[in-house]
Amino acid sequence: MPSISTPVAVAACVAMALFYVLILYAPTVILRLPSASSFSDFMIRRFICAAISTIASLIFTAFLLPVKSWEASLVLGVFGIRTDHLWQGMLYPLLLTSLIYAGSLVSNMLLLLESWRENGGGGSSLDYIKSFVQTAPAWAPLTEELVFRACMIPLLLCAGFRIYSAIFLCPILFSLAHLNHFREMYIRHNRSYIKALLVVGLQLGYTVVFGSYASFLFIRTGHLTAPLLAHIFCNYMGLPLLYARGKDTEVNGVLV
């Protein structure tokens, strides 16, 4: 018999998803915060809001789950925060994820090699590493993985959901955290309604696919680091490369 009823688990997951979205994109309403005066203030405020939502979700989930002992290692282990087999939980999923971006990685390596030759072996490699660190902040994937994987998947499994049902249900809720892109495309970037809808539809489709993959990694490894590293890596790489454009020719069909 499931330790948590199905309606309670689903309602809790929906509530956490909505709370994450609302507090992140409407902080002036939820937390009564003033409007950000600069981009730096905006990013700091988003970090604080995401942290508040994540901590609240972790506490809420811990009380809902049938945890027999409140020992720190046991509670953290429920959320996939463990030290056993850590390197396997980090290395194997990252290598598996990199296969999806084989075309992109080869293209970037060729561009990096070409830049290195043109600069006479200068600091292009260091600049590439710096750009990765600057454009792939870890806090956004960390809060999303804690809420949408570490909190929701244990709840769904304890409610009696099958593994594959949980794998495909969490990404649907995960996609809610990216619905704000439609507003940004339609209002801020002044795109047409149809074009914004198509772009956001593609993004949401990719988000659902990645969310299913991340959920699989979390369940298969039992480590939060597995989907977290994959999330950071995919955020940096973007959509997989479908073609490569050279200086003189264009080679289509470089599938990844």
C-alpha cells in the first residue's frame, strides 16, 4: 500500500511547481519586494527567491515523506544528496549526456583549435573556460533539480507511481518553470504571437525531453549530481547541433 495517497502527492508536486514559478517571476507580489533597479539586483533577487522556494519545498517534502529517522545522512539521501559511488554518479551521466552533443563538441573543438592556431597558442583555451564558467551558473539548475527531481520523484514513487510514470510526469511540471519565456518573447522581444508560440513550444518540448532524461538519471543513479551536471552541461551547450557551417561550405546532417 502506498505510504502517500496519489492525490496528495500530485497536489504537492503541482503546488511546489506553482510556488517555484510564482515566487521566481512575481516576487513583487509574493514577497512584496520592490522592482529591481539593475541587472545585478535582478539576478541577486532571483537567486534569493529560488533559494526560498527550494528550501520551502525541501522542508515540505521531508514532512510528507514517510521518513523513519531524521538523521541527516538518511534525510539527505532521500533527496539524492549522497557520497557513496559519487564519482560514478557524476562521470557516467556526464559522458552519456556528451554523446547527445557529439556534433557540437567536435565543432567547438575544431573552432577552438583554429582559434588557437590563429593566436599562436595564446589564451584562447583559457578564454573558452572562462566563458563556460560565466555562462553556466549552477544555482539555477541546482534549485530546479532540487525541486523538480529531488522533491517530486520521491513523492510520486511513495504514492505508488511506476518509475516510468514518474519519469514522464515530472517533466510536465518542470516545463511550467519555463513558461515565462513566452512573455519575454512576446512582450520584451516584440515577437509576433505565432512566432513566440512556436519558439516557446520548441523550448518546452525540449524541456520535457530533457526533464524525462534528468528524471531517469536521478532514479537510475540515486544521485542528485547526475541530473545536476547534465543540466548545467545542457544549459551551456544549448540545443544539439544539427549542421556545421564552415568558411566555404556547409555540411548538413551532422546528427547528434
